[in-house]
Amino acid sequence: MIILLNALVISFFLKFVTTDQTPNTQIFVGPPSFSIFEQDFYYPGTRLHIECLSISIPPETAFLEYRTKKTGSFVRINYQRAISDDGTFDSGVFYNVSLTEDIEFLCWTRGQGHPSFKHIHVADGPSKAFYNVGGAPRFQKSVYEQDTVNLFCAIPHSAINWKVSWRLENSNSTSDLSVTTLIDGNSKYHVTTVKNITKSGVYTCVIEADKFKERRQLLETVIKVKPASTRPEPIKSSKMAIPNCKSSIEIEIQCNITGHPLPEYSWVTDESSGSTLTISEDSGVFQCIDSKNRYVEVNVTGSHRKALGFYIIVALLMSVTVGVCVFLISERVANGTEKKRPVQYNLRGHFL
């Protein structure tokens, strides 16, 4: 009797649930990624595993659809690439896809239950803040008085209903700094410019979402400003010319920029910060640029083909070598003392 009574109670409960709330559909997405303001973001190329599940008595068949900017509306997935599984109380569709763009999934049944939605956003990474010095070489890392500093706050381009602003240190106002937006790939950059910067400080990027007005994401950027008197002052730039540099020969050129203190500099051809440039090609203009945009310029000219004189010299040396070999062999044969011994020749040369 007790077992029968429990069965009746469970049957009544399931009937009540299925009548009012089911079939209950759910969408599960893996692997886990980062979430901001309850919006899920994934890196491009992520291999996603989608599960569309329906739980009810009797089980209702689950259907999975997707929507992108290209499709405009929801369309069925390719069921030839999916796996369907029906159990006693559930029905499921399992689907794998490589993420290339923003996509929204819809899981539904023909019953009375409500469908489930899942919006997947593509992002290059979480939000971040950084800066650079306007008009300076890209390798300059220090900020000096009177420099122009560009502040960047990068957020996912596909973020929905986000508001981004910049705030000065010790200020609660976000209207002090004007902001412009730039879009690059899957990121949107909110940029503000500080001209003629005079002192160090902390600048804060404030990110808000319409749905969560009480919550904010704050990204701080610390800028340390050095006195203008410490800015490197190199000597006047000079120019050098190296003609007829053959393509098969590597030469090293020193960057002779000096100053006190020694300025930061780099060769623009290979983006290295050393003082030596190695050239393996024989044409082009190469510049060693310092932090004041002054430079040493090297102009390398010539032909990719070796000079004709080089080939003539090599041919003469080979002719002489062959003649010597023939003479030595004939002498040994005549004297009956020839022995099979290898003769090695090491020819070295350096041509400019």
C-alpha cells in the first residue's frame, strides 16, 4: 500500500508539473569561457559543444536552431552532423560547431513549454585598458612632460548595451574626457586623448550595462610622467651610403646615434632594439630611429645579381686549380709513385 501510495503521489506531481511548466528546455554550452554582465564571450575558432535538452512526461522531441547575421532568422541545424537521443523523461540534441561569428541558439519542442535561447558572442579577449604616446616611435615606453597620451579602453565589439567612459583620478564625473570609438576585428576601442600631460596619475575606464545599472567594471591605467629634462637628446642625425652590397653577403651596420642619457632607438626594418642591423638583401633604405624621431639613415643600392667580375675571378681560379691537379697527377704517374690521396682546396673570399 505504501509503495502504491507513493507512486500515485509522484504521478500526480509529474502530471501537475507537465501540465503547467513543461516541456522544460535547456541549452548547455561548453567549454566554459569568460562572462561579463551575464553575456558569454568566446575566442574565435573555439570548438563549441551544444546540448539542447527537453525534460517532460511523456518526453517531447527537442529541436535545435541557430541564427547569425547571415541567416537573419532561426534555421535548423544540420542534423546529419548532430546526435539525437531520447530517454524515458528527456529528449536531447547534441551538436558541435567551430565559432567564427556571433551566433544565437534556440531549443524548443512542440509542447506547451517555453523555448530556451543562448547568445554566444565572439571576442578577442576580456575588456582591457592601455595607452600609448602620440607622435612617438612605437618602441617608446616612457611618458615625458608635454607628451600627448592616447588612452584606450577595449571591449568586445559584440557586447550589447554597454556604456564606456573615461574618468580622471579623484573625480566621480565621467564627462571630463571626450571619447571616440574605433572598431578593429572583434574589438571596439574607446579612445580619449590627454594633451600636454604634466603629472602622473590614474585614469579609469568605466564600463556599465543597461541591465545592471548598480554594477560597474573599472579598469585602471597608471601613467608615470617623467620630467622633460630627462628626455634623451641625441646628436644631430647623419647619413651613410653603402653601394653595391651583394645579396649573398651579410654585412653589419652600427647605429651611431649618441646622447646623454643614451636614447632609446631601434632599426625599423627588423624592429629590434639593438644597435646593429644585419642586411642580407642588397636594396632599400634603412633607418635607425630614436625617441625624438631623429635617425641615422643607411641607403643600400646595387643589383641582386653578382657582378660579372666575380664570376671571371672564380673561373680563373678554377682553371688554375684544374691545371695544377693535372700536372701533379701526370708527375706521379711518370715516377710510378702515384697514390690515391684526396686533394682538398679551401677557397675563401669576402666581396663588397
